[in-house]
Amino acid sequence: MNDGIYMPYVDGRFKKFREGIQWLHEQVTKSGALIVHITPPIYDERKGKAYSNVLDIYSDWLISRQYTKSWNIIDLHEPMKKFIEDKRLLDSTFMYSKDGVHPNEIGHWLMAKQILLFLDENNVAKYNNAKSAISSITNNGEILLGLIEERQNVMKDAWLTSIGHKRPGMKTGLPLIDAQLKADEIEKQIGIY
């Protein structure tokens, strides 16, 4: 989302993006690890057609690597773009987010769904949201989602505090070792479901 710096398309910036992704791919591959690239989510064109187009171009290039270089790619961009286009045929006011960047629950579900489908969790294809998908697995889907969110927030806050992140409005996290202990306890509760 941030790689185009929210600016209109410039050849030089796109070249740096490609070089950086290629370098990353090579470094991860050299290490023996598997790398999976993920296309950026959409930037709502109503907030800026130029930047929306930049992310279309960056996404298209990543997808091309799947076919020309056999890279593993998860495409978030096109499914999100198609969903918003289809939704706006029925509701012209539909949006994933007010700022065009940070998706709401539907946007997050669409991203998670694409990742799960890539991981061969094909049963998620029939669900329109995370709650219905989780509820199909357990009767306590709401509780399970709450625990997952709690674990995520504990670790997010701890890491942001640990690295000295200065973003306004963020909670001060626990020291990493304490956060990991708390996350492990939450993980045990998650395992019950």
C-alpha cells in the first residue's frame, strides 16, 4: 500500500519497487525459506484515481512474476477491486474505508479469505465474513475471534513499543517477554475451541 508513497506513477519509483521486491525475493530464496508475495489491497479510486492506478500497476507486475518466474503470489488487489465494483453497482456509497486505505471488517475478510484460499482452505470460499466462517467450525466463533484479536493486540502493542514506534494514539505494550507469555496463555484458550 505504501510503496508508491501515495504519489502519481513515476517510472523511477516503480523501478525501485521492482528492484526492491526482486532483491527481497532473492535474499529469502537464498536463505532456503519459501517466499509468498502478496499484492497490495486497493486504494479507493474515489480518494485518488492516480494512486489507485499506481497500485494497479504494482499489482499487475507482481502477478506477472507468478507466470514469468513461478513466484508464489497471493492476489488481494483484484478480488478487492472486483468486490467493490460489484458492490457499488448495488450501493453507490459502499466503501471499505473512509480514508481509502484502512479497510473495514469486510475488507479485512476479503484479504484473509484470499490468503486462506492460497493455503488450500477452500471451504472459506462460501463465507461472506469471518464470523460466519469461524461459526461453521465452532459454536463459539465470537469468543474465538475475540481471543484471536486479543492475542494480536498484545503482540502488536509489545512490538511497536519494543521498536520505539512513535505513532500517535498507540497503546504502550508490555515488554516482549511478558507479551509472549500472555499470548501463549491466550493461545491455550484458543486451543480449547
